[in-house]
Amino acid sequence: MAVAATQSGYAVTANQVPTGSWALSVDAHQFYKSGGTFLQRHLPFWLWVFASRLIVALVPLLGVIYPLARLVPAAIGFEVDRRLNLVYADLRSIEARMEEPNPPRDELEADWRRLEEKIRTTHIPRRYARAVYTLKQHATLVRDRLARLDANSPH
């Protein structure tokens, strides 16, 4: 026959409830009131412990990962737009100097070659290929205007 010690020191036999005034913990009170959580009722103890700890670890982790998953593509898009806008600023600069009276053609040609190299070497993700090809079209339009400027000018 199994004997268990009680808080008051009296021994009781198995299947007997010890008498005394013990305060139940909040978890014990909840267990006796509702019979345990869904996981406690339907999973083996070792799996319940693992699942409950996994849930406790994953909820905060998902709270961090979800906003990052939405932020990273937006940050990449912002960086791509910034790179394209820098190249467009150079293109506008060349175009503005072409509008001046007696534009310096040699400088414009040199700037055009640098711009063409910058367009070729600027790394843009494939997802933004349409924007790159639009930039190349605009650059070609400016190059054609520069060629017409050279053809119309007396040497």
C-alpha cells in the first residue's frame, strides 16, 4: 500500500484525499475547472509540452517575421527606384545642357558614354526589367537628339 506525506505530516494511503488547507495554484484551479486545455486533452504529455513550448516560441517570432516579410520587398523597391532616379537625373542633366545655346558637344558625348556605361552596370532585379527597358528607351531618345544636334551643327 502506497503512503504519501501531507503538509501537516500525516500519512495517507493511496486513493485517499489528504485533508488540510492548501491553496491551489491558478493553473491547478483552471485544470480542475475546465479539465485542461485542448492540447492537454488530445495529445500525449510529451507532445503537449513540446507543442505548448513551440507555440510560446513561434508567436513572438511570427510577430517579428510578418512585418519584415512585408517591409523587405518595399525596401527593395525603394532602392531600385532610387537607383533609377539617379540615372534619370543624369539623363535630364544631359538633356538640359543640350537645350543651351552652343552646347559643348564633346562634353555631352563623353557624358553620354558615361551614362550609357552607368545604365549597363547598374544592377536592377529582374522584377524591374520593364523600368530598365523604359530607361534605355528614354536614353536612346536623348542619344538620337544628340546625334541630330551634331548633324545640324556646322563644324
